[in-house]
Amino acid sequence: MRNKLLRLGFLAKLFFFSLWALRLILFVGIPGAVIAIAGKIVDYGSWEPFLVVGGITLAAGSVCIYVGVVLLMFPAQLISFISSRQYGLLPYIRHYLAVLFVCILSILQVVACCILVFGIKREHAMHPSLIVAIMLIASFMVILFFVRLGSMQFFYFFVLPALGWYLVPQLKLMSSSVLAVILVCLWATFLGWWFSWHPKKYHKNLIVMNPSELNKQNLSFCWGLYSRGAVPQNLESGILFGQFGNSFYQVRMFLITLVVTGSVFALMFMLSPHDFSTGLMIGVKIGIGIQVIQVGYNYSLAVFKNINKYWLYFSLERMQLFNAVERKVAVFYLKNLIAITSIILVISFFIPNYLPLENIVFYVLVSLFITPFTLYMAFIIYAKWRGNSKVFNWINGIAMMLILGACFLGLNFFGHISDYLIYILIIILASLAVILVMRQYAKRLWQQVDLVRVAI
Amino acid sequence: MENTIININNLQRQIDGNKIIKNITAQVKSGDVVALLGKNGAGKTTLIETLLGFSYPTHGEVTLWGKSATKIDAEIKANIGFVPQQSELINHISVGDQIQLFQRFRQNWNQQLVDKFIEEWQIPLKQTVAKLSVGQQQKLSILLAIAHQPQLLILDEPVASLDPIARRQFLQQLIELASDAERAIIFSTHIISDVERIANKVWMLRDGILAYQGDLDELKESVARITIRANKPLPGSFNLPNIIRQRVQGNQAVVAFSQWTNEMGSQIENAYQAEIQVEYLSLEDIFLEMNNA
């Protein structure tokens, strides 16, 4: 069996995605550890706690994320593994995989159980170990179920915690013998399904896709879903922005996202036996923030993808093209920002404690800075790297992480605005200067730009 | 009267330090149907993109109706139909909506032509563009490129994804479009039989160089493969003009010439005291000879 699996490149395929996660450790974990060690060894005075605690947090956080990612990816990987053409042709592979499931889940169960038992210093391990086993197999089944749903795959990230909150307290109340019966039934159900299941060939697994594939998938499915029936107002905006060439649909997309994510959070809130309302509302707040902040991002992405087509149809030289696109993005973006902000203000009116006005002002301000940043970045990458979508994805990925960071930090920071007015002014002025420099640089590059095709 | 639509003057195009197009000078006049031939990576798409002004020439100039390709105005652009290699349609709207958008925007829209093709090619109007097959997307791209009856039609491997029936219908339409003496068509393809059917001019690109440009008939009449048989060993290579390719083995050689004349035959016979056999080639063989295949 070992040789057969090695010949298939099994491990390579199985851990393809975990390699991506490993990079997280390389880029974040190792620097974090180095910072922590340096902070401890060298005397940095009052900065020492920041360096040590910050470094350890970074390192430990990235390792935890890595382990979590690998655990979450594992079942999804197996689905795509059995669904791919070359492996699907091989008989009996699912028996090996079933054995592998049992082994891996058992090992995880033992490890988790040890942590649990030693952690709470309990002598009888049977009861918690059965709960852990049931939770593992149940989570495993939930992940497999969602991965099979195609585009709804990502929902298991929301469902798993809800499942944990709901199920664990119920299981705690049951006796060990009942738990044992449930565990056997779950395994029997899972294995029964596994051996009778007919995998779909070329099953698309969004969770293990690389960023460019994911981008394409997003464009072809999510945009399609959100913008169903969306017709651009005219060819000009249609060619440049695609479906987003009609503001109404951008607002509709925002509302759909709001309702869907709101419902998921509400579901989690309802299933939760504890009071997670504050945490959930922070989640909702950040979710709304991301939506507002990234209003302009869709336009930058669309410009990056469509600008060469736009040139072909309209009477514009290179610099006129730059100015026209800049103007069009500004008009569409501001129209949408106003519409979306109005909706959020209405929501804020009903839940002022959870979504205060300061937060909305903060989101709009960040959005106003992020949008020109991503637009000029798109211009620069397009001109300098000939529309290299990989560079675009990386830069925007980093930008999105910064946005998230800004959301987390800024929400608290903005609460004490009067104390930090001078710093906020400095940040605003510095951001403006950066945007102006980027604009000048983009314009310079744009004078003789090659309008290449971009495959996103 | 023939008008020059495209004028290419000493065009060079360099990408990331690689010379993709090398010193091309050519013209396209109204009435020309130019087949652009070349291996994968020969520079066909780069040449087309430069002709359309998407890319700046590294050196030289391309003009369309006398205006620099990178600075053409809307009036000229409205006179161009372009079918790119990969579909560049608006993906998530229906085919009908897409056609309507273009119709509102384009002058000279020929609705009869559109209806005819929608029926013949069975393009589903209510289907979302993203859900069409690659071949159907290609059909829609072609339809949108020809519906406004442009004076210059540029097609980058238009039939690559079409089924044989659709290909035949498309070629028939292209022949009809080509019958307009005011129109010029440039199309790149790997299907040589299509070239023989509709093109009157051929551009053969080899490693960025225009190895041949001229009339298709002249090309077929002038390119010849000569088999030379002598009584004594022949030189390692022949130092003669217009040789495309030569293979010498002892007393025998096979040499392909781009501009073959009977006088050249007499010269070879006399110089090497050899017998020669002349074979005029099909376009496909010419293409293979020119690409050393």
C-alpha cells in the first residue's frame, strides 16, 4: 500500500495546500520567533514586553493557524483526491482512504483527549474521549458534506463552531454508553456513505485552489450569482466594469452579502448556548466594514481585467484612457459608496449601540483611501508587470490583510478620536501623499503602456 | 481603387528583452484577405496586437488609415472588427443582452446578418455568456466582430474552437465579407485549407520575421522544391539566392527555393552537371519547408 500511495504522489497532493500554509509560518512565524528571542536577549528597555509578547503571539498564532488549516483542509483534500481523473480510475483507493480516516481521526482523538484529560486533571478519560471522538467524526462529516456542495463550501467555517456550541453541551449530559452508541452509529453512517458514494469527476474544491484559480472561480461563479440578471447601463461601463457597470447591482450584491452573512451570524448566535452576542456583533461590524472598504476594489479588479478592451472601442489615447478610467471609477465608486453608506446608516439607526456612527465614518474614510490605492496599484502593476495577475493578487492580498488589520485596530482606536486627532491628521496627510506619488508614477508609466490581455 | 488600410514600416517589437517581431515592413490594402501563418510562438498574436495599437512598437511604425495605430480615434475603431484568440465577452450577462449592448453602440449594425447567424449557429440568446461552450463563445465573438460590417476585420485564430459545420458557415460568411472590395481581412490560422479557400495574400511569420509576404497564387507558383542528382558529390551547401531550406547528402540534394525560375534550373544543371527535378508545393508543404519541419 505504501508503495502504491507513494507512486500516486499521494502525500504531495494531500499536503499541496498545507505547503501554502507553511509559507505563513515562514513569513510570519519565524520572524515572530526571531523578534521574540531578540526582544528577550537584547535589552530594549520598555519595548521589551512588546517585542517578546508580540513576537510570541505572531509565532504561536501562525503555528495555530497552520495546524487549523491542515486539519480543515484534510477532508476537503480527500474529496478532490478521489474525484480527480487519474485517481478515480484506480480501484480500491477509497478503502485505503477509509483506513486513513480512521487512523488519523483516532490519533487526533487520542491527542485531543490527552490534552483534555491532563489539562483538567480528570481521572476518567472515557467520557471526554467519546465526546472528542464524536465531535471529530461529526466535524469531518460536516466538512465533507459542504465540500460536496461546490460553491457553498466555505460555509463550513461558520457551521463548525455553531455545531460545537450546540452539540458539546448536549453530549456532556449523556452517559458514556449512549455516547459510545452515537459514535458507532456515526462511523457506520459515514463509512456506509463513503463506500457507496460516486464521486464527481473534476470536483472543484475551492478550499484547496491556488489564488489565481480561485479568482477565476470567484469571477465566474460568485459574480455570476450576485449579478444574476445584471445588465450594464451601457457598453462603455459594461466593457470596463462588467456587471458592475450598473450601480444598482453593486448595491444589490451588498444587500445579498449583508443578508447572507447576517443570517449565518444570527444562526450561530441562536445555536450558541453562551452569550456570544458581543463577539458576534463585532464580527458583523467588521463584516460590514470590509464590504464598505472594498467597494472600490471590485472596480480596480475590473479595470485591471478589461482596460485593453475598453481602449479598443473608445476614442482615447493612452493618457486620455488613464484620465477617463480614473474619472469613471471615481463616479461609480462614489455613487455606490453613498448608496451603501446610506443603507448602513439606516441599520445603524436601529442598532446604534452595536454600529455607532464613528465606526461608519471610520469605514468610509478607510474606503476613500483604499480605493485610489488599489486603483493606482492596478495601473502600476498593469504597466510595469504587463498585467501580471499574480503580482496583482499578492499586492491586493497584502492590502486586504492591512484593511482587516485596520478594521480590528481602527474600531477601538476611533473610539478615542479626540485623544489622537494629531496622529489621525498625520496618517491622513501621509496617505494622501502616498496616493499622489502613486498617481504620478502610474501616469508616467501609462504614457507608453502595452494594453495586454489579462487572464483573471 | 485600392486604398492602403494598414501600413507597417520597419516594425520591431521587443518584450522583456526578447525580439518577438523583427523588422517587418508590409501593407494591407482594401480588398486584401491576408492569411497570417506561423508556428506557435512565431509572433502572430504579438503582430496583431501591435497592428491594433494594443502594444507600442519598440521601433518602426504601424498606421491604420494613415493614423498611428496607438492613436487611432473612435471613428477608425468603429471600422475595425476584432476576434481575439480568447473570448473577451462580458461574461455574466445573457447572449441577447450582450448583442443588444453592442447593437446600441455600433453604427452600420446588420441585424439580418446577426439573425442569420444566431439561427445557423444556434446561439442561445437567453443563455449566460459564461455558460456557453468555448466554441459558442467564439461564435458570439465572431458575430459581434462582423455585425457592424467593419472595413478592417482582424481575426486571431477564429476557427480554432469551431466545429466543422460552424467553420464552414463562418468561412462562407468570410468569403461574402471579402467580396466587398473596400474591406480588408487579416486572419491568423493553422488550418491551411482555409487559407487556400479564402485568402488572396499570405504572410508567413518565422521567428518574428516575415519570411514571405505576397499573393497566395504567386507563392504557390514561385516556391519549388528541387531535387538535384549529380554524378559527383555536391557541395555541403549551395550558395544560391532565395533558398528556404536545403538538405545535401552525397550526390543528392533537396533544395527549396522561394523564387524559383527555370533559368535557375539551367544554371544548377550546368554548374553541377546534375539532373534536376522540380516540384511545386502545396501551401501546407510550403509552410513546412519555410519552418524547417
